[in-house]
Amino acid sequence: MNVSTSINVFFGQGPVSAQMKRVYDAGFRHMDINISDWVDMPSGNGLFPASPQEWQNWVQEIGDFAGKFGVTLNQAHGPLFNIFEEGPRGDHLRGMCIPSLEAAAALSIPWVVYHAGSFAGDFQSKSHVHALKEANRRFFDPLVEAAEKLGVGIALENMSDRFSRGQGGRYCANTDDLIDLADSFHSSRVGICWDTGHAHIQGVDQRAELRKIGDRLKVLHIQDNDGCTDQHTAPFYGTIDWGNILQGLRDISYAGELTFEAHMLIRRVPLSCQDAALSLLYQIGCALKRQFEAMP
């Protein structure tokens, strides 16, 4: 198990290669590329590679850094939005989903994480859940076809009903629904991403849920919180039982990376302290790795 982090910890602070160098200097040799942040043009970040050439240059810059420093790019996050969102932002991000897979293929990134979409209804109704599944299938079918041609994978992430925003629930907050959706594609290029923070907010027994998922689990988002809000902080800064999670990973013989999505540990401290905070995150990851490896 290698220790990894999303490079979004320094998003907006200089070119992508400069961000990766700071992550490298903190100790990380495995990195998650946060395509989701970079492609969100309407957010006003001013960093979206707007032309085909700028996009190609951005991808090349990442690849050049990884090659020069011997960094493994273990996963990525595709556009982050409700896939049924209407309007210019939704149209733009839907249009960036396949280019994100193409970028992953060019960078030899094996798995790209996406969120299933939701719309309002009775989430206790089998017919509503079925409608959500079918709508998500229609959206993801072309992406899965592209992923199979490109030789990359799509990892569908667990959600939480706390994110429903008046919809009545959130599709794939229920692990059984997440498994059902992933299995419905009948493709080795579709797996599952488990976000520990989302699961904690949902209030599930994470060891039991990981055992359900089994070898469908391809990547992790490791983060902690207070069980109420999605705080994206480091392990032991919230209330998650990390022994329970590590035992669940051991139960299913998980052999992938332990990848942090704990950017708020870094972003909330003064700029002069951020590199030290990221070094601490790396050391926490190493401690979790040792604990995992010591388990029978």
C-alpha cells in the first residue's frame, strides 16, 4: 500500500508542476491528479486550459514532471458536478468527461473517479431508484465505452444523503445501489472509489461496507470529519474509527494506494505553514500504512 494524495492541496498556487513539486517535497511519490478543479471553467478560477493547445500543454506538463521525478500517477478525479445539472456549467463539464479520460490515458492513470447523478424523488421507492440507475446508465455508457477503448477505468464514488440539497436523497449513498450500478456495466473497466468521509457522514459500518464491495474497490479517498459535514481533513482530526477501516481493507486484501483527499488540513493554515502541514499528512499516511501492514 503506497501513500498518495490529491494535488488539489495547493490548487491555484502556481503552475501544476510547481504544485506537484511541493507535494513531492513533502514525501509523496504517488499522486492523484484533480482534473475536477482544473476543468471547472465557470468557477472563476481563471486556470481552465481553454484551448486544445492549452489543454495539451497542461497534460504534457504533468507527464513531464512525473517522468522527471519518478512519480506514479495512481488516480484522477473527473469533472465534479451533478451530471444532470442544466445550464452552461453542466454542459461544459459534461463535455469535459471524455477528454478527462483521454488525459488519464495519455498519463497512464489507471482510474478516474466520477460521481453518479441524482434528481428529486422518493428514495425509498424502488421505481425511483430504478429510474436513477437507468438515467446514470445512459450517461455513463458512452464514458465506459470510451474507457474500454482507451484502456483506463472509471471508479464510481460513494455519496451521502447529507448532500441531497432538497432532492430527498442522493443516489449511491446506499452501498448496495453503488454496487448495483457498477455491476450493471459488466465491464472490468468499472469499479468503485470509497470515500471514508462520505461513508462516515452516512453513518455506516465501513468495515462491513468494504466487505460488500470486495474486489470492486479500486481506489480510495481518505479523509476525516466530525460525522456531520464533509470536512476533508486528515485522519485523527475527526471521529472516524481508522482501525475499523483498515481492518475492512485487510479483509478484502486491498492492494491499491491509500490516497488522501484531505486538502482542508492544508488550505486552512497560513501559507507559510502549508508545506509543513502536507509533510504531516504524509507522516500520518505512513503511520496508517504501518498499522495496515501489521494487521494479521
